[in-house]
Amino acid sequence: MKVLYERVAGIDVHKEMIKVAIRSPGEKPWTRKTEILEYRTFYGVLQEMARELRRRGVTHVVMEASGVYTEPVYYALCEQDFTQVAVINPAHAKALKGHKTDAKDCARIAELFECGLLRGSYIPPAELKEVRDLTRYRMKTVQARTSEIQRLGKALESAASSSARLPAILPGCRPPR
């Protein structure tokens, strides 16, 4: 396959650590080499990882979306001047993957990305992300409020129908007026 990007890093993100595969030209012509690095997920360590990738000449970085664990890695990378930082859909990468290990995952997504076989997802800028998060939070609270109102209405209806059935259930009792 034709290599579109000369120096690429693929990142496999987990809660407590990340694996980084750096793909670059090999010693001989027309060869590629892969180097695997491991980092902790403290933000300072992630910033140092991003600086190290820049020192090694990496221009393009790709990682699978891993929910909230991806965000600090993405923002640490965005602080550096990479040509592209892409977050890809894990389903797309899994469809193209082979064997499953962290080191192989990060190397494989780097290899696929350097050949242009993976496309990054849309990641909003930080300001827009805050607005989206607030909007989603408001929607959830409104939905929770609506659910509680419906639950209360159902309880009241159930209580009203129970009191209407009291005379049939307890002879001599009359429903309140």
C-alpha cells in the first residue's frame, strides 16, 4: 500500500495507560519500522508524550475513541502542532484489525492511517464541547423531571382507583367525598 504520511503515531487508550506506536521510515529504502512506547494517563505525562512525538518528527496522530478516556489524550496532543490528530470509530478499526493486543492495536491503526484507510471523527472545539455538554445535561435533567411527574401522576391515579374500589374490597367502607 502507498504510504501517505511519513511519520505517524497510533495510540491505544485505556483508563490507566496508553500504548503508542510510532511508524517511520526504516533503515533500508522502502521499509517501515514500528516502535512501541507506553505512558501513564496523568495529564502531565500525556503532555510530555505529545512533546516526545513532536521531537521524533511525528506529523499525524490517530487513536480509537474510548469514551472519556480519549479526551485528555486528545487535548494534550492538540497543544502541540501536529498536522492532524484523528479520533476514529473503533468499529471501523476493528473491521480492519487482525490479532488483539494493545501493542498490535496501536501499530495496526498507525499502519492503516498512514495509508489513508482510516478517517477521523468530528471533534468539536473546547468551547463548543462545553456548550454541547451543558445542553445534554439540561436535556437529561428535563427528562428526569418529566419521568418523576409521570411517576407521580401514575401513583395518584393508582391511589384514586384504589379508593374507588374500597367498598367492594372492605364492606361497610365508603370512599371519601
